[in-house]
Amino acid sequence: MPVSVLNTETLFLADGGGDLVKRRAIGAYLGLAIGDALGGTVEFLTPSEIRAAYRVHRDILGGGWLRLSRGQVTDDTQMALALGRSILCAGRVDAEAAAAAFSDWMRSKPIDIGNTVRRGIATYRRTGNPESPPSELDAGNGACMRCLPIALATLGSSTAEVDAANRAQAHVTHNNPTSDAGTLCALRMVQTALLGGDRAALAAIAEELVAADPVFDYARKRCENPSGFIVDTLRTVFQSLFATDNFEAAMVDCVNRGGDADTTGAIVGMIAGALYGPWGIPPRWTQHLDREVQLACIEQAQELLKLSPFCVAGQG
Ligand code: MN
Ligand code: MN
């Protein structure tokens, strides 16, 4: 497949879209890790603190409250990779396998871990049940930040099937309807972008979420310093995605809003990476991303996609 004509409609039509879909999947996975590494530097800072320190934060530098090395990622990318490994090992999305993978990851003494995630994994270790009890309080962004492997492994499935697969991984730690609805929306946006949907198509999916639950309305006021609440997170992500027209602008807009910037960066990264493709990611960001993480992202993107109904049906 000639790489030089990557971006053409001809290629998309000629091979049924499989090669282009694979490249967009790689863009999504690299985008996730890049957003995490870029945003990690400014996580928990306010926009004015970021302005004072960097004017505009636009380079992968490391540092931040976690004292990251340059290009290092955090729990967002690590948990996505752990979930991806569990799917590849089991050959399908499986709650038990996901819970075991998250537990192994927690045993590796990760650089950071959310409270809800820690509690969910601890409960799984104690009870052996991979589904944490429903909780009105657990509407954090921890299930959404790691959901990308679900989008890839279930590409071509019905929305109900994608939702069920996501609940299996999400409910290990976050058994909450607002988290489920927001995460399903993010998954559908990634899948639509993988299949060639444009920004307007993604905005229509966001609008469906807002119509179903107006708390997600992102048009009302500018989000700054977003918390780890899934609603704050996704409103920020939508504002950045829909106010810009390329990967770099969306990412810079997002992380400079501060707050939970590694996670908003990761989610913008996976959606914008699928939307604009890996050719839209500034090379300076890919170059500085941790080498091992970069290779794992590229490999998982391709292997997870191979499991999907989209590829199994021969379209890939
Ligand atoms: Mn993180
Ligand atoms: Mn975070």
C-alpha cells in the first residue's frame, strides 16, 4: 500500500478502508499517550499558573507534580495498555481478565493512581468479583481515560455491544451511569472517526449525549481547571475538539486549561488522533514520547483492531 497517498479518498475506497483505519487507530493510541505525557506537566495547575510558567504549554517536557521524565506517561496510558493486554490475552473483552490486568498494574507500583481505581482493584482482590457495586459517587473519569482498547476491539459492533464491552472494563472500578454514558460517547466518537467520520459527525454524537443528559452541555460556559468528574472532563474535551481543526491546536487548547490536564489531554488525543490520523500529530511530540510506550501503542492498535468485527468481516 503506497504510504505517500495516505490521505486520499482513492486509497480509502480502493482497499475498503482497512489500511487507513489501521493508521487512524495508531494515531488514536499515540494521541492518547501524547496527551497524557504533554498534559502531565501541567496537571492540577490553573490556566493562569500555566501562562506564568510557560506562556503557552506546547512541548513534552516532563516535570509537573509527578516529576515526570520527558515523554513519560501516567496511569491513563498505563491502564489503557493493561486493558489492551487483557483483551489480547483473552481474545475478547472480559471483565475478569481486565480486573486481573488492572490488579497486576497496581502491583507494579504505578507513578499515580486514582482513589476510585485503587478502591475498585482492592475490592476485586478481596472478593474476586470484577464488578464493583453501583455508586452514585464514582462518576470520575477513570473508566473513560482507559477505554480506547474497547473502541478498537469492538469496531464494527452495534452500539449495544460496544456499551456492554465497555461496562465490563469500566465497572471494575467505576460502576456509574454518568461515567458509562460519557465513556460510550467517547468510544462512539473514536469509532466514527476511525471509519472516516468528520468533526461534524463527532459533534452530532456529543449532541446526542447532551440531549440524553443535559449535564454534559458544553456550550454554556468555557471550562477551565476541569476536575476529574467525567462531566467536567468531557465538556472540556468537546470544547477543545470543536473549537479547533487540527490535532495540535485541539491538544494545546485542551492542556492549557489545566486541571486534570493529563486526562483531558489523553481523551482529546485518542479522539483527535483517530480524526486527524497519525500524520496530523506533530513529529516533535511523537519523538519525545517514551520509546517503549510508543512501540506498545503502535502494536496494540494493530492487534486489537484485528480482533474487531470490522476486520474479522474482512473489511480490514
Ligand atoms: Mn494520569
Ligand atoms: Mn489525570
